[in-house]
Amino acid sequence: MRKSWLRDYIIRRLFYSIIIAWGILTVTFILVRVGPSSPADRYLANLAASGQDVTQVIAAIEARYGVDRPIWEQYTDYMTNLFRGNWGWSFSTSMPVIELIKKHWIYSFQLILLSSLFAAFLGILIGIYSAVKQYTKADYTFTFLSFIGISIPNFWLGVMLILIFSVKLGLFKTYYDTTLPLFSIENLKALVLPVITLGTGMLAAYVRYTRSAMLDNLRKVFVTTARAKGLPERIVIGKHVFRNALLPLVTIILFDLGSIVFGGAYLTEIVFGIPGLGQISFKAIFANDYPVVVAVTLIGTLVVLLVNLVTDIIYTYLDPRIRYD
Amino acid sequence: MIKGLEDTIIKLRHFWHSNMRLVSYYWERTHRNRLATCGLAFIVFLVLLALIGPFLTLDPTEVNFEEKNLPPVGFTVEQSVYNIETGEFITKKVAGTWKHPLGTDSKGRDMLAMIVSGARVSLFVGLIATGIAIILGTIIGVLSAYFGGWVDNVMMRFTDIMMTFPFFLLLVLIVFIFGPSLIFIILAIGLTGWTGTARMVRSESLSLRTREFVLAARALGASDNRVVFRHLIPNVISLIIVIATLSIPGVILAEAALSFIGLGDPTVPSWGIILEAGQHSLDTAWWVAVEPGIMLFLTVLAFNFLGDGLRDAFDPKSQI
């Protein structure tokens, strides 16, 4: 009963999310299809070398992939197919898009998951410590370091880590080895540098968010009350201050996930040669392989929308006073 | 006639003085923040470097294979060199020279000259693209808040769509489609980067809209134009300055990242392009990847310090 408004809200939000996703899908489709290159481009060099009639062969290839039809027809076809669960055919890799995604999503997922865990865990710990020891040397040091972490360009950090730990010290490989089994120590070791690369920016941001959220609550009256009751400081900080600071923190962390992760993971995958979704969409853009580009954009968008919705719902459970009407 | 002129001068002087007083007040408060002052000093240095540096350094495009992969001054590296007479590779020690204080790249171009002209590109992109984004965002935010109703609804739903779009993917797509020229890169970043500004300016204007001075202006019969441009926008200026300072690093990084993945303008030596080339020569010439990255990092850091200091000076309670 209490949450009946929540159900209506979720339905409304889902409906709204679908419209946003459709808008983004359409824009991406149009952007890719009006692009200058054609799926036939990669055969051009061979064709020219073998002395065949190039225009004829290009026309044949374009007819084969259906890209010679009017763009409106391609669009309606693509949307109907997508609606039926058919994600199309990737012509640059010669396999169904859905197979391609099934093969590659895990690489992005493991990178993003490990980086987020690393960043959230360390970030929250350091943030709490920094807030509790406000205006001490440690606090200043961590604040300064977090500025550095936010400002360091993550792709450059990746290159520097490769330079120091792979090229100079030889501790890691300079690229991500795809032959390793996913759930193994070697794979974990191969992910150390990418996780640091992607996680450092997030870590620094979380330190700052946690610190300011903790400080907001540390000055509240209920903290004084808790201390006056004679509660040990550990309980005051852990139960009273942190619980209340957690609320804004969860929102910010989840909302950030979208922006930091999609920009950062994309570049991190390219720097380390991790064959995740960022990498395949990057290659697909250059090959004008529009079904892949649109599909990856769609997945990215859906994840962001879903995370936003889940954040709002978690919020209502963490703080029952909140109502979205 | 003369009277009118005098009035105008007095008004102008008053405007100047009251504003200078504010500026010096805020400067005082920002100045107290040591990190912000350091940030500002570095930015001033960078602007000077970008403006006059290129006249003092060597030609950044001059290729010289005789002097390729020279390390920076103070460093010595071993290079294997092909000896034409014996037909063998010999290893010889190469030390940095003062002719190329920051070394040279794999084509023998002077790194110092390239870094200096890269500063020009990065600052140019950062300022222009941020300018476009901020102006767009402010207009959309203020109009949205002021008119409310369906205008607000349409604009904010559009902002939502733009915000959900994976930003970097959109940039890559646009730049790939329209070709990697600096103008399109700037436009792409500017035209996609306004959403945050619009949101923040809108919420600030929403609270301003109901204040007494706006109400008074409207009661006196001020037009929409006047209320928006004389009352709302001047009151969000401090917020806009802070947002602008804090978004410049993101813009500079976006350009560098695009260049880094091969979508930069090949005709201008930006830091991202040097970095991209350096990434492939890590084992022979590490400094090519290190130097532009350090500049990029320091620039972003400087703007973040300054933006943070300005925000604290303008509004110590704000949380952006």
C-alpha cells in the first residue's frame, strides 16, 4: 500500500525511458547512415588492385547489405527488426550483432565492475577518514591527491602505467591478453593496470563526495546528541554520520557511473586493447558498420536509464520521506 | 545633449566602480586560496606561452631525421643505429642537447616547439568550445526557467535526451562523420556540452524568478527581455563563471582524447596528437608520450584549482 505510488512512478519512468532510448537510437542511426563511408570501402583497395570494374562491384556489395535503399526504408526495417529482437548483421565482422555483443560484453563488464568496486571501496574509506580528520595534514594530503586524481587524463595515465610497469619494469604485458580464461588469476593480473586507469578518476571523485557528505552530517545536532549519550566514536561515525551521508553518496555514485564509465571505459579499452563493447563500436564506426554502432549506443543508453531508475527507487527505500509525484 | 552625456559618464563610472569593488572583493577571496592562485598563475603562464611562445621556438613542423628521438636535456638513452659501412646495428649512447631542450620525436621535430604550439590549440579549443556550450546552456536554462510551462517541458526533455546520450560516443560519431577538422571538433564539443550548464542555470533562475526584485521589475512593467537580460542573467553570472572555469578542462580533455584515438585534426599539432604518436614509441622515446601528458595534466589541474577557488569565493555553500 505504502508503495503504490511508486509503482505508478516506475511505469511512468519506464515509458519515458523508452521514448528517450528511441530518440537516441534514431539520432545515432541517422548520424551513422549519413556518414561518408560505405561498407564497400574496405574492399576498394583489393578491387582496384585486381583491375575489376569498381563501381559495379560496389553497387553489388551495397545491394547485398541493403544500404543502397532509401534511408527511410532502412530505418523502418531496422526498427521493426530490432523490435522483434533481431539486432541485425555486422558486415565488418560477418556475424550477427547479437553474437558479437554476447562475445564481447563480458570484457567491458569485468573492467567496469572491478574499477567501480575498487574506486567505491577505497574512495569511501579515504573520504570518511579525511572528513573525520578534517583540517589535519592527512586531510590536506588526501584532498590534494584527489584533485590530482580528478585532473589526470585517464588515457594518459594508462599510457604512463604501460610505460612504467610494462615497458620499463616488465611486470605486466603491454596489451590485454584475450586468450586468458576469464575467471583466473592471470586475467585478474592483466586487469590491474586497466582497473587503475579507469578507477583513479572515479576514486578521486568519490573521496571528495564522501568527504563533503560526511562533513555535512558531522555538524548536525543528532551527532552531538549521540556523542552526549556517550556512544563510542566508532558507532557515532559509522552508524549515525555515515548512514546519513550514504544517501546523497549512492545517488552521485550511480549517476556518475554513466558519464565516467562510458567515456573512460571507451578510452581505457582502446589504450589496453581490451576487446569490450567500446572497442568494437570504435572499430565499427570506422568500418561504417552501423548495426554495431547503434546497438552499442543503445546498450549504453539503456544501462544509464536503468541505473537512473534504480537509483531513484533505492533512494525511496533509503529515505522513506521521499516521494516522486 | 551635454547633460545626457554627463549622465551617461556618471552612470558608467558608477557601474565600473561598483563592479570593480565586487571584482576586487572576489579576487581577495579567491586569492586567499593558495591553490587557486597557483592555478591562475599557471593559466596566465600558459596563455603567454600560447601567445608569444611560437615566435621564440623552432619550427614545430620541421622534420630532421638526423636528429630523431633525441632525449630531453639531462637524459641519456641507448639507441641502436644502422651503420651503412659495416651493415650492422650498433648501439650508441645519445644525450640530450640544449638545441632541443625537451628532445625530439621520431621524425626529429623539436618537442618544445610542438608542446608550445599544442598549448595554443588546447587553449583555443577549450575557450571557444566552452564559450559556445556556456552561452547555449545559459540561454536554454534561463528561458526554460523564466517561461516555464510547455517551453520548460520541451527544453528540459530535450536536455534529458542529450544528457543520457553517451557523450563521448556522440563526439566520436560526429567528428568521424563531419571529418576531423578543428572547427568541427570545437562545434561538436560546444553543441553537445551545454546540458549541465542548462540544468544548473535553470534551477538557479527558478529560485531567482520568484524573488522580490524580479517581481518589482515586472510590476513596474519591465518587458520579458529586460527582466531576462537585466535581472536574471546578471544574477547567474557568478554561477556561470564557475561552471565555465570547471568545464574548460573537460573540453580540453575531450579534444585530446579525440586526437588520441586518431580523430584529431592532423594539420594542427595538439597535445593529443603528439601523445597518440608517443604511445607507439614508448620503448624508443618515452618522452614523446610523457611531455604533452604532463602539460595536459597541469592545465586541467590549474583550471580545477581555480574553478574550485572561485566557487568557494562566490558561494561557499554551493555543492556543484
